[in-house]
Amino acid sequence: MKGLILAYLLSYGGAVVALVFPVVGVCIYAAFSVARPQMLYGWAGDMSGLSRIVGVALLLGWSFKALGRWKFKQVRTPVFALCCCLGLSRERHSTRWPGKR
């Protein structure tokens, strides 16, 4: 029973804190991905939305912080190379259905 209360406190309390400190939301989201409270306390009802609550609050908090810092400085070349590699791989592996243009 204590674990169930902790899961709800982490979920809803973490959602409130994640609006201000998104890193806390990342930590709680990662903890929920490992611990899987919906599997541990499935007898308590539908708990499938706990991770979603923290995830949405995390994304909102991150967007409130202007989506982080985008100053790459020293890692500009590797980030550019990664973006090019992902773009080329997406173009090469795109699915084209026969008969469609």
C-alpha cells in the first residue's frame, strides 16, 4: 500500500515540480519506465496514465523554459553530421508504395 501511495505522489507531485524543473520530470519518467507501477499495482485499478501525466508535464515545463539552450559551440560539427546522417537514412529508407507517385 505504501508503494501505491508513493507512485501516486511521484506522479502528481512530480508533474507539478516538472513544470518548473523539467529534469525532475525526466528522472521520474525514467523511474516509472524501470519500476512500471501499472504492473506492480495493477490490482489497484487502471494506472496506465501515470507516466503520461509526468511526460506531458515534462514537455510543458521544457517548453516553458524556451526548449532549452540551442548554443552548440564546440559540438556544432558532430551535431550537423548527425542531422545529415539521419536525414540521408530517412530518405534512403522511405517506403514507397507501388503505383503511387
